[in-house]
Amino acid sequence: MQATRHGAGAGAAVRAFASQVHPVFMLPPLAASAFGAVLAGEFSVLVMSVHVGAMFAAVYTAHVKDGLVDFHVRGEDDDHPLTEAGCRMAIRGSTTAFAAFAAALWWLVGPGAAALSVPAWLIAYHHAPQLDTHPVTTTTGYPMGIAVALVGGYYAQAGVVAIRPLAFASVLLVLLSGVKVVDDAQDYEYDRSIGKHSVAVVLGRSGARRFAYALMAAAMVGVVAFAALAVFPPSSVAAVGAFGVVAAFAARSDPTIATMLLVRGCYVFLAVLVAAVWFRPLA
């Protein structure tokens, strides 16, 4: 069974499977999982590593399935390193790995930790072609996966679901949904030509841009509100300023540059939140 479209042999296969690891898009859900562990206070590095591994397997599944659908089914992409059989092989492998990590969470923590990891895989596997054609699910699918990773990472350590991780997850869900609207606007012309109902297609470019920045602003207001209510540490407000600077530059850029800036701005935003929770400089 030929797994690669370019080259042959074990080396070509390894390179093709490894090409589906996209650090820019994989890092946020993995970081969210680790952040959930940090929110729990004292945490087990082993349990955190297992949960991060489960999230990696889920996101890898999403990337391969997306490539399978976009290239081999829809014919949207110009190229893909894996054959259709290779894609299915990779999906089976990543799903098996996810199941192994979920089983390890069950053994280490309990059935709740395993159960809370499953939605991440379900979102990942069904992103294409089920979730990426509706304006709501195509926008919130990836952010919801990150929110689930955060809550699941917390539960794996604490054994309960609490207000604080849910609050952080909700802020990230709203913020990243706004960023996703900007990202999807890059494909406005193509999505419109094939009848794909992204937010940009439904609202138009200008309407989608206003909606995206309204979501991001709402997330920033949420951080301030949660800090005022003592759900977040006071220093978490610094994350608002850090992201706000990036968003100001992104607002004056085209969708491609704006997406690049906003994604990196989200890294900074999350890093400041982690520092605020970990060090509590104003406590």
C-alpha cells in the first residue's frame, strides 16, 4: 500500500506523515491543555503529558482528515504529500494513539478525565467535511477544541470542573473565534465560488471584519470582568494590553497579515495569562 504521493521508501513515508504536524496551529491546544494543569495548582507532570499527548493525537487527526477531504475529495488543494490510503492510515494511527492516551487518563485519573478528552477528537475528526461548511461551526470548531483542551487539562489534575478554567476557556473561545473569522476571510473569493458559508461569505468582508473585532473586544472585556470578580488574578489584565497592541496593527492589515499577527498575538495573550496565574505578581 503506497502511503506517499512523492517518493518511495520508509524515509519518504516518515517525511510525509511528519508533514502533517503543523506547529503554528498545534501549539495552542497543547498549550491550553498545559495551562489547564497550571490552573489546578500543584499538578502531575505525567498526567499533564498524557493529556497533552491526547490533544496532539486529536489535532493531528484533524490536519490529516482536513487534507484528505480538501485534496482527495473536494479537489481544493493543489497538492498533498499523502495518498488517500496514506491519509486513512495516518488517521487510524492517530486515533489509536488518542485511544491509548484516553485509556491512560482513565487509569491514572478516572473515567471523567478520559471522557472529557473525547470531545477534542470528535471535533477534530468531524471538522471536515461536516463542521467546516456552516458559518457557526467552521468558526468555532478550532476554538472549541482549545477550550475543551483547557478544561480537560484542568480536570485531569483536579478531578473536578471549576469556574476558573471554564472562565478562561470561554475567553479563549470568543477570542479565537474572532481570529478564525479573520483567517477565513482570506478564502472569501474561493469559498463564495463553491458555496461555502463562512462568516465572510455570509456577512461580507467588511461585516465579517467588524464582527471579528467585536468578538475579540468582547474577550478582552471578559478578562477585565473576570479579574474584577476575582475569578482571574489582577495581573491577567496585562494580557489585554498585550493583545490590544497586536490587534491594533492587525486591524490596519490585509487578512493574511492580520491573521499572522493575531495568531502570534494569541500566543502572547496566553503566555501573559500563564505568567499571571503562575507568578501572581500582584498577589
